[in-house]
Amino acid sequence: MSFVLGASLLAVVTALACAVPGVFIVLRRNSMLVDAISHAVFPGIVVGYLLSRDLDSPLLVAGAALTGLLVVLGSEWLTSTGLITGDAPQGLVFPALFSIGVILITMNFSSVHLDTHTVLVGDLNLASFEQFTVNGIPVGPSYLILMLGVLVFNIAFTAALYPRLTIATFDPEFARSLGIRTGILNVGLMLLVAVTVTAAFNAAGAILVVALVIAPPATALLVTRRLPEMIALTLGFAAFGAIAGFWIAYWLDAPTSASMAVWYGVMFLVTLWISGARRRKAARSEVARAIHQRHPHRVGRAAAK
């Protein structure tokens, strides 16, 4: 497999893996919590490397998932006190954790390729260099295998809990009356987000990964309100944006992850404009029908003129 093909496939798979949990994150209006988690997992990654001294160790994912969970639990605890509301709990928890990560990496790992630039914006092309081989034949980036595993796991998690996730997302009170443990379900979803964000770090970093998680489902939500259609559109937007962003970066010799994020923003703005135009047209038609029903002769004379 050529490097360009492997890198483009990695872009698509990473985008799909991030978009799957993003559907329910957007519907639950927890988008900024993804930003908090993506920054808060940083110290978990650093501690995982401190223990293993291996950038590919599962301890990095485990540590990141735990620190991401700290954001969720810490934010919920601060909210439950009733003294702090809105996004303030997240604004208190994740900057503290992210700062701890920056201090640890600056003090201990300045000579290791685990720098703040990579953590913030990632490098999809660099992540594609290491090849997975079968009988000495390279078949694609090793990182692609990891992201394929994350994608399959995210799809399996969503499919297995789809009915419960749907009810808990749209009507939490009704879900609790049915005996669904919405608290544990929410923690499980956020843990899934933390693992996904951690896995996507090399490709997108702590900042750009937010675009991969949020932009495709937010764009799909402008088009439809039906969940199955929204999921299908989300995956379509994620794949199309990844391919377009990758090739734009390839032609312009620009950073791939950043180009993907910009393209997702363009898709969202175009869809927003089209959706707004359709709604305005529908509103004008509804007003015209209402006027015609109340004053049919007046409308008829106006049309004749």
C-alpha cells in the first residue's frame, strides 16, 4: 500500500471513529465536554509513559481514560453542589489537569517525541510512517490498525446500547423510570470518548480532535432530526470531510489534520446557509398560505396584478 493511500485511509478511519460517539455528544449538548476531556487526558498520557517508557504502551490509553473520567466525575460533582452552574465546572477541572501534564512533560520528557505541539495539533502524516507488515510486506500504517480497532469498538458499543442511549439522550427522566442507570451510561459514553480522543491524539491532537468529534454530527443535525438518518449523514460527512481535507492538504503541502478541521468548518457553514435558506423559504410559503386562507380574493387580485 502506498503512503498516500495509507494516510488517506487513516484520515477516514480516524474521522469515522471520532464521529460515532460524537452523535450522542452533540445531541446531549455536551460538546464542550469533549474539549475538556481532550485536554485533560494529557497528564494521563504522560503518567502512562512515565510508567512504561513506551509511546505504544496500553498504559497510555488507560491513564488517559482515567484522567478523562476525572473530568466527567469532577464536573458532575461540582455541578451537584449547586454552587457552580453551566460550563464553569469543566472550566475549573480540565485546565488544572492539562497544566499538570504540561509541567510533567516539560520537566521530564523534553527530549522525547511527546511534545506539546504534537499533543495540541497532532500529525497524521507522521503517524502514517510506521508500517504494519505481513510476511515482510507492508500492508498499511500500524496506526491504521489501531484506529480500525477503535472504530469497530465504538460501533459495537453504540449498537449494543443503542436503545438505551437513545432513550437516555432524548428523555433522561423516562429512561430512569424504566430502570436505565443513566449515570453509569453517561460515564460509559464519556469513557468511550476519552479512549477515542486518546487513540486519535497522534493524528489530530487535543485541539483538532474536537472538530472530528463534533463537526460531522453538528452538520448532520442541520439536515435531519431523525436519529438513524443523522447517524448515516454524520458518517458520510466525516468520511467526505476527511478525504477532501487530506487531498487539499496534499495539494497545498499543508498540515493534514488542520486542513480536515477547516474543511469540516466549511461544510458546516455551507449546510447552515442552505438549511437557513430552506427554512426561510418554508416560512414564507407558510405565511402566504395563511394569508390565502384568510383573504383568498385579495391574494387572487394581487397575483393578477
